[in-house]
Amino acid sequence: MLNQVHGAIKVFAGNSSKRLAEQICRQLDLDLGDLDVGKFSDGETSVNIKESVRGCDVFVVQSTNTPVNDNLMELLLICDACKRASAGRITAVVPYFGYARQDRQARPRDPISAKLVADIIQTAGANRVLTMDLHSSQVQGFFNIPVDNLLGMPVLTKYIKKIGVPSDLTIVSPDTGSVVRSRAMASRFDAPLAIIDKRRPRANVMEVMNVIGDVEGRTCLMLDDMIDTGGTICQGAEALVQHGAKEVIACCTHAVLSGPAIERLQNSKLSKVIVLDTIELPEEKKIDKIEVVSIADIFAEAIERVYTDLPMSKLFE
């Protein structure tokens, strides 16, 4: 049990992250807070905290994945309920932060949805946010409260070392946007880096996939922050095999897996897909190719450090 520093520490969970929250509580030797989250007959979200939180250091664990708006509303209402019940501090623990891709105006008159979501989380009562691998790091600047953006790559690296690092490993960035992340992982394994450059010559013409780097006869590990519909990662795997790759593995932090993603992964050239459990996979998305690695340890340590006012920098080493 954690030594009491502020008020008592309490961890609550919405419906999207209940399993992860239970694992975090086991790590911290805590009981998960007693909370009812449901629906009224008209579809409105219902929240009832069934224990006192007065003066407590409260952590609300809730990813805002599909159904995004329902899960976001649950997070907001839980925070608001804690604030109105006189919680001492409220930390929103959002392993997967939905709307982070809408971080700028891509077209005239577009909303900047990530900024709006940041504003309403603060208005709901959050004093701090804990998240992991924001799709756009600039979203941190949309908040006027501390935001700790934890890294999934060390967890993935540790798991890959545990199952065995191939001697012929090459780290592959599936697009130019993931080069920095992939280069960092390549340095951890002292492995070469390859980059997939995809471009569409003209409208309605198939993308041309160019592989920059030597992948022939090698085991390729593609790294990305998320897999959504699976198009980029599956096309990348196809291109790598065409360029002579012996085996292609994919890994990511957030398994969004929307639309045709599961079918694409199942039929792809990928031998396995390693994902973190920032998003809880429903049974219909659990296929043999997908291996899930828990992030409970790193979030439990982050929560302990926030509660005890210890530096967070160790978690980024």
C-alpha cells in the first residue's frame, strides 16, 4: 500500500479501461474505486461514485477509443463528479487519447478538435493528464495543466528482447512520419533502419511503395504509434516482402483496428502484430497474429510518482 502523501489515493475506471485499471490497482495494492457508469433510458450517460473522495488524490482511468464520444463523456462526467465531491486532486489517465489526430485545420473551417477536447477535460475538473504516445505531440501544448505523455516504445522493446531479438533484425518506418520513433528503436537494438516511402503519382492511381534501405533476407520490424484501418501497415508489409524480406512483424502502441483492419491483418504478409493494451480488444478482434502486451506496470509507476511527487523523468529514460 502506498504511504499517504496527500489525501488517500483512489483509482476509478470507466467502461473502456476497466481491465487495465484492475491490473494497475493490483500493481499498487489498491482496490478499484466503487463506481457505477451506465445509461439512462434516453441514452444519456449516468455516473454515480459510491464512496467518499473528499480530499483524495483521484486517478480516473479511461481511454477514449470506440465508441469515442461515449467514452469521452464518461471520462468528463467522472471527473466532474469527483470535483463536485471535493476530491483533492484529479488526474485523468487516458492511455489512448482520441481526437489527437485532429490537431490542426487541415482544410478551411475545420475545427481543431484536439484543442476542444483538451479544454473540456480541464473544465470537467482534471488537474493533470497521464497519456501514452499522443499521435501529435503538440496536443500537450493544448492543455494548461501538466500532461505526461508516456512512451510505449520501451515497453515494446522490453517485450521483443524477452521473446528473442533476431540476429538479422531491421527496424522499418512504415512512413516518413514515424522515422524519429523508428530510429530511436533501431538504436536500442543496434539494428539498421529502413523507410517505406509511399506516393501516389496522380489521382486515382495506385500508390507506389519504395523501400529505402536493405531488407533482403532480413527480419523486418515495422513500428508505428497506432494501427487504425491497417492499410499503411499491410501495404508496407507487402512492399517489404516484394523487396525480399524474410519475415515482417508489426508493433504499435494503440490497436485502434477500425473498419476492415482485422481482415486486412489476417490476410496480410505480417507474421505477427504486437500491440499494447491502451485499448481493450473485444473478443471478435482477438486473432492469432495479435499479441497483446500490458502497460499496467508503467502506468502504475506513473501514478505512484504523481501521488508521491517524485520526478517523472525516470519513465522516459
